[in-house]
Amino acid sequence: AVVSTQSTGITDLIAEQSDLPVSGSFTGEDTPEAAEIQHLTQQLLDYEVKRDWPSYSKLCHPGITGFEPQGHGHMIKGLEFQRFYFEATSTSPHKTLIMDPQVTMLGPDSAVIAYVRICQKLDTGTNSIHSLHSNESRVWKRIGGIWLNVHYHKSGISRSSTS
């Protein structure tokens, strides 16, 4: 399934101008827990798109670790690195798609999800669409009955444009 997040008013424009696929397939475990992990991952990305730091941070363990291009090969530890981007980055019209999510339950209280993330952004100056994609994975752990993202890994970002 394709899962999407969107900011206001551009979904139709992006759909008209984009040649990206509009469907994917769910190839992970078909369990309620796996579905919950997929839903929580989508929520996390929704909060990122909306720049909703309080909601985003509630889904992350305070000691979260991760690797991402902005870390230049260093492991990111804690939430302050992400917080900076929430506060410093302006929002432009865009939507985020999760393509081909794969959830693997590692036990009753831990899971990993891997997916391709596609972010479609509208350049309002040129009225063109820029698509960015990265391969991402997240490790979730249920602590005290609550699922928290404890680790993530993001590949380098590739960019394509349509006009």
C-alpha cells in the first residue's frame, strides 16, 4: 500500500505533474502489530511534515540513535539533532509517500520497518515538482506498553524534477 502525507492544497497538482507510481505493495508480516508499526511510522512522518515537534518527540525514545546523510557518517544520538531541523526548516508545499513497506517483528515488543520514502515538493517560484527519495528503516520497541522509535537509518537522498 502507498501511504501518504500531504500539506495543504497541492495534492492534485502533484498528482497531475508527477510520473511517480501511485501504488506499492505491503510485503511484510500481516499481523496487527505489523500494521500498528506501519501506522506509527506514517504518523511519525506526518508529524515531521507538519513540523509538530511535541507529537513527533512522543513517538521517539529520548535516547534514539540513527544514521542519516546530514550526520556525515556519525551516529546521531538523542532528539536534539532532529529538533534543530523542525525549528530551522521552513515548510514548503509537499507530500510524503511510503512505498513498499516491509515490517519484520523481531519479537512481541520489537520490530523493524524498511521502506522507500518519496517526498514530492512544489517549487512555488517555478511551479515545478521536485521528488526526493531515500531508503529508510526504523526500529521500534514497545516500552511500558508504548511503541517508541529507538533507531533509524536513512540513505542518501536522490533527486528528480518534473515541470
